[in-house]
Amino acid sequence: MSKDNDNDLKVNEAIPDYNRLYTVEDYHSWDETFRAELYEGTLIVSETPTIKHQKISVNLVVKIHAYLDGKPCQVFHAPVGVRLSKNEESIFEPDIIIICDESKLDKRTCNGPPDMIIEI
């Protein structure tokens, strides 16, 4: 965690502070290259996926994307945040999600349950 000024704490490295709870606003302020999820305010730092994991992910995304061509749904791969409910401080980053309601999407997050989630 680094301090840009006295009021602005940012997470930009894998040194989580387990003595505090993080918010969805904190999550959105982090550098997009910082791989992490929130579970009820607790920071969960993600490891880099293995090559085997990435091969499986790419193969699935390519096939799903081809299948969805011309249909209203879209496929996305990690890291895309998923916030199941606006009433909780949890954001997950599944490996692959399919969204059919584009109004659920903002700049970095799917707000509401995706139509499909795939974890590898």
C-alpha cells in the first residue's frame, strides 16, 4: 500500500492490510494491473494464472465468442469485476463471464449476476 498524499491510500502492490476492511470504492481506485478481489471487505490478492490455465481460458473464450457472434450476449475474461449485489462489499473476478444485459456493465465491473460464470 502506498500513500500518494495524507488522505489518499492506494493499493498498488501485493501487500494487503488485513487490519482494515476495504470498500468497493477502494477496489475501483486500484491500479487495473493489481489483481485482487474483495469478499465482504476483505482483500484477496490473486496469483498470476498458470500457462495451462491461460490456454484453457483462451480456448474457451474463443469458442464462446464465435458461438455468441450475432447474438445479444458478450463474453469477457478476467480481470472483470463482478458485484453480485450493491448491498455488499464484495467484488469477484471470475475467469470468464457471459453478459446478456449490457446495462449491468460499467467501466470495470458487472453490477449484478452475470448470465454465466466459468471458473477454471
